[in-house]
Amino acid sequence: MIHHATEENATNKQQLEKFDMEFVKISFKMMSQLVFTANYLHIPGLVTLLCQTIAGKIKKKSIKADRRIFNITNDYTPLSGKIRTN
């Protein structure tokens, strides 16, 4: 009985992982909105999944790419940008 339950749990986990991989194939804008919604509704598993996915998408990206992804305007002057990097 325990052996069967372990196999069933492994199968369920694989199915859940497959579902998660398909679920996060959404636009970045939708994913951002879902993070805020899941956080507001206190759904920690969904917040974690979405945040990990977003982190994976921006991992090893340049600052310019991150700004483009998050729609952040670079308002540093050349001097303040130079000071910031030193």
C-alpha cells in the first residue's frame, strides 16, 4: 500500500510539474499581474512559481534588457550613472 502511494505521489508530482511548465507560458505582462493577484489572495505556491519563472527570464540579462522587460525608464544622467557604477 505504501509503495503504491509513493508511485502515485511521484506521478502526481510529474503531472503538476508538467502543468506548471505549460501554465507559465504566458506573457510577461500577464505573469506580472498574476504575481500581484496571487500575493493579494495569499497563494504562496503560485507566487513562488511565478517569481521563479520571472527570475529565470531575467537571469544573466543586461541592465538595459531588464529595464526593457520591466518597462523602466533610465533617468540617470551620465554623471550619476558613472558615480553609481563606481
